[in-house]
Amino acid sequence: MAGKPSPGGRRRRRRSVDQRAWNAAVGRASIAWEYLSDEQRRSWNLGGKAWRMSGQRYFVQINARRIFEGLAVLTEPPGQGPYSAKRVLKRLLITNRRGRFRLKVQVSPAPGARYSVWGSRPCNLGISRCFHCPRLGPLPAPSGGWSEITALYFGKHGDYILDHELQMVGKRIYIRVRQERDEGPALHEEVRAVLPGPEEDRE
């Protein structure tokens, strides 16, 4: 009979899946570079100089992230895309219905901009700042101003919670939203909320 899997087995598999997906994106971007015309490569070489890197590295850096997000490869260096300086992330709402948690964020995304959502594991209340807040995925399109992130959150952290039999109620969760740009800094906004007991919604 096979031995019982170690508690960290599923966490390692999850990290492995994410890492393989990223490695595959980098590989596909590297291959795409080989299919560029000489003129296109010259454009990327010029664009890369502004960031003190080679044109190939600049191309792969931009397009690996786009491929990872399921977007088309850019054959020309990116221009300045839409950017919103206003606050996008308003608040985090967590509900607990008979032990089933649901997480939603109130957002007002700028038209045409891309956003990703990031989330911490359940943290003790004594932790005033969270430094480990991994990417959950693209921010779902809001409905009525709210984006449902329950599936994204537990898709990322569910195995860890089960493996460690975490007591969820009373823990705090940090959620971040980041506007993704092909070029330029990516800044995040953060909200947090405490996981409530049954029928005690928190934000």
C-alpha cells in the first residue's frame, strides 16, 4: 500500500503547477522572438535600451507575462496603455454561511485596463502587515460593482488550509488588486477583513 502523502504534498504540487505554467510562458515567448523580423527586433532593441536590457530580454519579459495571462504576443514594443490613478479597490466583504466562506471585492476598474488580484493566507490578528500575498489570478469582471473572488482564493490557498486544518474564523485576510501594464510600474492597492463566524458578515 502506498504511504500517506505528506501534508505539504499538495502545496508543492500547486507551486509546481504555477511554476510550470510560468516556465512554459517564458519558453513560448523565447520561441516567439525567433519569428520576429529584423525590423521588429530592431524596435525591441531600441525599446530595451531605455530599461538597460537587451531587446530579446525586453521582449520575453513583456510577452511571458502576457502569455501567462492568456493574452496575445506583442510583436512591437508596447506604448503607454490606459492607466488610472484613482483608487480601484474599495473594500473586501467576507460572508460565512454555515461554514462556507465567500469573498467579494468592491471595485471600480478603469475601462480597458487589466487587473490581477492577490491574496494572503489566513493570518493571525497580531500580524499588522502581510508580506506574502501571492497572485490569485485575473480580477473577475465586476457585477454591480463587486467581483467574486471565492474560487480564486480557495483555488490558491484551499489545499494549505485543509492540510493544516486551519481554524478560519477570527483570522485576517489581505487582498490586493494590481493594475497590470506592459510597461511601467505596477502598483497595488490593499484591503483586509477578518473571517467572521456564521452569519456575521465582515468587511
